[in-house]
Amino acid sequence: MTKSATEKKRVRRAPQNGARDATETIPSKKAAKTKDVYQLFAEKVRDNKQLESRWAIMQETRVEYFRGKDFTVFLKNHPELKEVLGSDKDLEVEDIVNTLLMKNLLVRCDRVVKTVRPGKKKLSSWPAHLEIYREQVFSENDAFFAWTFMKRQTLWQAILAFSWPLVALAMCLFPVYPYQCKIVVLYTCAGALLFIVSVLVVRGAIFGALYVILGKRIWFFPNINAEETTFRELIRFWPKKDEGERPKWTSRLTYAVAAVLIILLLRHHAPDEAARARYQKQVSNIIDDFLEWSPKLALSGMMDKQPTVNATEANHPTDGSGTTTAEGVAEDLNMDASGAAGDEHIADDLNGEIGAERFEDEKNVDN
């Protein structure tokens, strides 16, 4: 009988309704105890750093997984971990993993991309995207197993989880910070952003230069844009071994010409010194206005916009005249009307004088 047929016989099947009801109605203390033992064993294995694992995306969820062949070697090198299983410590690796699969502590996964990509010699040893395998049985041949339970939180993780709401509140209160605190936050954020952009630019430049000159695909620094990247991979500097085939000289020449053309295009359309200075001045003014803002200035500006005329004095003047506001407004309107009428009379008089002078001049000319 072949190995595939043996694995198919061991496929976990869902129990029938009657058998499930019978199992639920008759509780077994041994089964509960065994479940707790395997749960403790799974937690100890996952916390052990000797078992090599990676993070990947499976159905839009980040999962931690390991390879079947690595798990076999790990248990052979650390037999003391099997002491937790008690009476089941003498079981084979295959039986232990099948029990973990049956108790939903593990799930067997398979790579999403099953074909070799162009330029690669073989499939990736640690795929970044996984999917659930149809047969939930143990295997060492290109088999991956992901943990399904939540990892126990450490003290630092609890402290970080508690501090996140405080960080969000501090970000919302940034406009009311003192000026010196605003300066520190501004330069810290700007420095972090500049560092990230610099790493990406340097990483891409080194890769492009080595690809065109040597024909090697070498990525220094980790890919910080990848969602499956862990903290241990973020601090890695040296690159991994290039597993792809050497590119052709035609593709290398094409990329080199394209890079030169892009650089020349950017250089031709780059802004001059005057435009750069104007843009820098505008940005500096915006940043200064944002940093110098404070609640006191906002309140003082609102108070300056308020009218300074006292309503009591406007309605009841203190000069003893006894006139009301409505009467004062009527007098102002009458004065304006009389002034306008006087201006019209003056204009008519001036027009009459100018017309008489012109008539006399024309008469003298005729004579």
C-alpha cells in the first residue's frame, strides 16, 4: 500500500450526528485531561525558539507556521518536551501531530503559488501566502502547519496593548502641546520618515546596480513594506542567497537604458532654485503657523473680533441729551440726505458757470 493511500485513510472525518451527541452526553475526564496536556505541549513547542517558523498570510489572516520536516528534527533533538504528554510521550511524531490536528491546535497548509516563477530555479522554502490543505494529516514532504490558537501574551505585550490608547489620546492633543514639545515631535517624525524613505531608495539603488552590472538579484535590508515581515527580519542586514536564474544581458541592458532615461527626465523637469526657495518658504510658513498655534491665541483672536461698543451706552447716552438710538440714526440719515442735496446744488451751479463761460468764448470767436 502506498504512502498516499495510507494518508488518505487517516484523513479526519466529521462524526455523525448520533456519535457526536453520544460523545457530548457522556463526558470523559480522560479526554479533557488529554486535551489540556496537548494544549500545554503545543504552547511549550511554540514558545521554544529552536523550532524555526515564519509568518504568512492565510485567508487574510497572519499565521505562524513551520515545516513538517523541521518539526520531526526538532522533537528528535528535544525529547524532554514530550514528557508533558505523560502516557503519550512514547508516541511517534506522526501520531502526535495528527492528534494536534484532530484537536484543532494545528492546521495543515499548502502554498498558494505552486508553479516556479520566471527567473527562479525552485519554489520558495518559506511561502508568504498559504491556504488550508484538503487532507489534514501529517507529512514531511513539502507540508506546512500553522498554529490555530492565540499565543500567550508576555508582560511587554500587555504593556504595549495598554499604552496604545494613551498614544492615540496624545496624538489627538498634539495642537495644545507646548512649543518645545511640538518641535521634538515634528523632528522625530520627520527623521523617521526620512529614514524609511532613505532605506527604500538605497535598497532599490543597490539592487538595480548589482542587477545591471553583475546580473545578481541581491536585496540588502529587509522589505519593510511586506505585511508578513517580522521584527527579527526587520533588523536583518545581509541578504539571502539568490535562488533565481541569472538574467539575460538583453533584459539588463533594457533596464539600464530605462533607468538612465528616467533620471534624465527627472533632471530636466526638476524645479530651479527660485521655485525651490518659494516652495520651502511656503512650507516653512505653514509649519510655523501650525506650531505657534495655541488655545490662548485662538481665544484672543475671537475676542478681537467682538465689537467694543457697549449696548447700554448706545441706548442710553451719558451726555444728557436723552435721545435714543433710533432718533440718532434718523438724524444721521437726514444729515446725509441734506448733504447730498447740497452737493447737487453746488454741481448745478458749477455746470451753469462753465456753460456761461463757454458761451462767451464762442461769441468772442464769432466776432
